[in-house]
Amino acid sequence: MAKPNYQFEKRQRELEKKRKKEEKAQRKAQGGQDRSPEDENADPQAPASPDAADEQAPSA
């Protein structure tokens, strides 16, 4: 049975982390330029559905 190549696996993980970090930095650099008008009108604090509001309300 072949031995696992741990160095190769580690390098692949490192490359994946680096790629994700670069993508995140690129999105951050773009800022809010790519936001659509409907995103600006949406209330981020509002629940997604009326049922969700009922579940979050404390019961008395």
C-alpha cells in the first residue's frame, strides 16, 4: 500500500487558503460597488418570513 504524501496535502490546503484569502481581499477592495438596488432596499434586520418572527418572539 502506498504511503500518503502529507506534504502534498498540506501544500494543497495552503494554496486553497491563499486563494480564498485573495478572493476575500478582492471582494473587500470592491466594497459596495457590486450591490444591486434591491439589496439596498432590503432591511437586514427584518426576518425572512412572518413565521420566523413568531419563533423569535419570547413566549409569555
